[in-house]
Amino acid sequence: MAKIAVYPGSFDPVTNGHLDIIERSNNIFDKVIVAVFNNHTKKPLFEMEERVKMLKQAVKEYDSVEVDCFTGLLTTYLKQKEAKVIVRGLRAVSDFESEFQMASMNKKLASDIETIFMMTSTEYAYLSSSIVKEVASFEGCVRDLIPEFIIDRLFDRLRERDLLI
Ligand code: PNS
């Protein structure tokens, strides 16, 4: 049976840290599904369709990486996809508490699904979509933090939303 892993997240937008985790997961699993969570309670900078589109472009070199989106419980989504593994990247100690809570809840909801954590490569240990958006909002340089093709889109979107400070 093919080993399928789901790498879930908001990806608003995808960063080079996410891509590092995707590449490394792709080396381990037969198939990796990058699943964009459509969170109705949060107003993202990029609509779900745009996040999916950017991710698809960013991972196009990997044949066994698929990009999809989901609403509702992550464990329900994994069952639909017949996947048994959730991949999450772990940066600093500060990530641990919320990741521990999520993994424990997912275990309670579906005991046959495992969460595995990958330590982020040290060069991306400080990186998150939020900090990239913050730096960009002050017109700081985000080169090497997100894929090149997203940089202009990020600044355009911040400008459209009147978020450039
Ligand atoms: O990139 P993020 O925002 O850290 O990703 C969080 C995400 C999408 C993985 C998490 O919020 C999630 O799995 N949401 C789906 C809803 C769910 O299953 N919640 C219960 C278990 S945490």
C-alpha cells in the first residue's frame, strides 16, 4: 500500500520553509498531499484558490506531490484520502505547545493516524508566513524567504488591501 502523507497548513503564502518540508517529505513518502486549510474564521491575505495555485506552481517539479484544499476536520480529510500520516514542521520550542495540542487532539479523533514532525532546516527556523507578511508590509526585503514568483504578488496584494505602511 502506498504511503501517503498529508502536509496541512494555511500557506498564506507558502514560504521556502514550507517548501523545505515538502521536499524532505517527498523523499520519504510515496505521495505527499499538501492540503490548504480553508479557515472560515480567519481572513487570509490570499484567497484559498490563490494559495492553492501558488503552491501548485511552487511544487510543480515534484511528480508525487499533490496540492489540494480542505474544510472541516483534518482527520476526516485524511480518512477520505486514505492517508495515515500528518506531517508538520517544527521550528523553535515555541511551536511545541500548540503542535503537541493539535497532534494529541488528532490522535484522540483518529487513533490510527500519526503526526510526524520534521525539524525545520536551521536557515528557516525563524520563518513563518506571518513574519514575511509583516516584513513586506514595511517594504522590507523578503527575497530568499518565499518563492521569487510570489514576491510581486505579495506586495501587490498588500497594496490592494492598503496594508503597506
Ligand atoms: O499553517 P497553520 O495555520 O499552522 O495550520 C494549522 C492547521 C490547518 C494544520 C490546523 O488548524 C488544522 O488542522 N485545522 C483543521 C481543523 C481541525 O482538524 N482541528 C482540530 C485538530 S487541531
